[in-house]
Amino acid sequence: MTTDNKINKMMAWPIFLSFLCMGFGDVVGPLVGLVKESFQIPTFQAQFITFSGFIMFGVLSIPMGLLQDKKGKKFIMNLGLIIALVGLLVPVFSGMYGPKVDLANADESKFYALILSILLLGAGATTLQVVGNPIMRDVSREGKYSSNLSFAQSVKAIGSSLGFLLPPFALKAFNLDWSILFPIYSGLILVNLIWFNSVKFEEKKSTSQTASLASCFGLLGNGYVLAMVMAIFFYVGAEVSMSSSVPMLMKENFGITELGLMVSWALFFLPILFGRFMGGLILRKLKPGIFLFISVIISLAGLLAMFVESKELTFAGIVLIGLGFSNIFPLIFSMAIEKMPDRSNELSGLMVTAIVGGALIPPVMGYVADNVSLLVGFLVPMACVGYIAIISIANLKK
């Protein structure tokens, strides 16, 4: 092995760990059901956990991209890790750190501390998302960027899975509360922060035109760009609605309590992981537009199956939704970039900003669930997928 190869690998590993930490922001999905049960609050109020976690994508994505252009990627990486670390320490210092705590009788300050924690974690995840893709290029050897980025996204998915898998494990093995997530996440981010700053690497300066707020939002005047940005908005809203509501469905409709998160992960998130690994192979045979249409049809079929009064069909429907959802985001993202490659900086900023759909759609579903039923609430993500179906058909016609 050459010295250059060793250096590249040394620089890449802390970046891979950063992608794992980036996935911690997705804890808001499984956290909704846990918070609802622990604090004994309505679904609508619990869904503000997702609002707090994703609203920062709408607020910070483009400003962080502009700041990165001025301060550099290393500065932004450190900033993202520090913001996330501070957010995760808030509940720890508020008395939520793992042992069983009677949160139903806790004062409101603990709930607000949790909201602040998730808000800061979302801000950190947004910042890491902005810097993650370009900094991976800096630490990748020639010809290895695409494969490294694909692997990094898989590592991020592992970080996302921890929110589903750690709480039931901690409860069964050590009788610890779901809040054990906060000190565990804090420790991993602290390791990442130290490791990242112990490695020296040279940033590659971009030669493309610098994006600005005006150039980004000016693109929304293009009908195609607006339609694709809204597709990202509705897709993320649908995915977060599903990830937050499936665990509640397991408990309320099927009586699956202690292992509800693990079952939800196996039914919904595991198919997403599998689908993402398979997506690259499928795209060697299918054009993106056709693959998007097929993904949407699979998702709609799964959502329809959930409304049949059958436990088996409901479970099968959730699996189909996971498989259908797995490649919708990267397909929409890449199709938009391919359409206007010379405006990739601005498009990327808009697409990441549209992730704010994860903040705004789940509370709508929570409101419907509280006032009608949880099952009827799933009509909200179905309507979101319906919009994407229209967009996919329009792309096929073009």
C-alpha cells in the first residue's frame, strides 16, 4: 500500500463517522411515539418533535452553504458537530439520561428541554448534511468518490437505525429508558470531533460559480425546478410521517409494545436499507424516470394495503412502502441536477432546504390522527406520494 493510499484512508474514516452522526438527526421519527407515551401527550403535540428536528433544514441549508464558501469545509464540519453535541447534552443536564424516569408527571421544562435538544440536533444534522458530500470528495482518491459517497450514505442509514434499535435493547438488557440515546450519541459525536481534528487534509477549492440567496430562489421561477423541489418537500414529509407513525400503529392497532420499535424498523427501515443498496444495480438497467414511476407505484400499493383490515396485509404494505421510498429522494435529486447541471450548486441548496417537509407534514398527520384515527392519518403521506406520482408521470411524458 502506498503512502498516499494510507493518508487517504486516514482522512476518510472520520468523515464516514460524521455521516453516522449525521443519521442521528433521524431519531425524531421513532422518538415521536416514545415521547407521546412517556409524557402522555396527544399525537399532534408529539409530532412537534419532528417539526423541531427538520425545521432547520429550511432555515439553515442555504446560509450554511454560503458560510462554507467563506470559512471552509473544516470549519463547517466542526460547527455542525459542536451544535449537535450541545443539543444532545441539553436533556442529559436536564435529568434525562437513561434510567427510568416518570416523565408523565414531570414538569413542562423537561419537554421544552427535549424540544430545544432536537432543534439543536436538527441544526447540527443540517450543517453536517451541507458539508458531508463536498468534504468526502476532498478525502477520496481519484475514481473513488462515488463509491465512497455511496458507502457513506449506507453508514448514515446505520446512524438512522440506532433510534429504532437502541431503546428496546437498552430497556430489555439494562432496564434503561429511551433517553439513553442522548449520552450514547453525545459520546460518539465527541469521538468524531476529536478524531476529525486530529487528521490533516487539504481542502479542494470549488471552481464553479458561487451560489447566492438570489440565485437559489430565483430558480423557483422555473416550473420544472419548482415541481421537483416540492416533490422533495412532500417525499421527506411522507417518510418522516411514516417513520414516526408506524411504531404508534404497532402499539395502538396490534398491541406490539416493547418490541414495537424493532418491528417497525424491520418492516419499514430495513426495506429502505435494502432498496438503497439495490438501487445502484437497478439503475444500470432502468432509466431514472421509469425507476421513479415504479417506486411511486410500489409506495402507493403499500399505502393502499394498509387500509385493508388485515394484519398481514398491513405489514406487507409497510414493507412495500419502505421498498418504494428507498430511492425516491436520490432519483428526484439526480434528475433535477441532470436537467440543469450548470446550476447544481443552487439546485442542491434548494433540494436540501426542501427537507423542511419533514417538519411541516407530520404535524398535519398528527392532527388528523388525533381528530379522526391514526389509520386515517396515513392518508396524509398517501396524498404526498400522490403528488410525486403526478410528477413522475409528467417526467415520463417528457
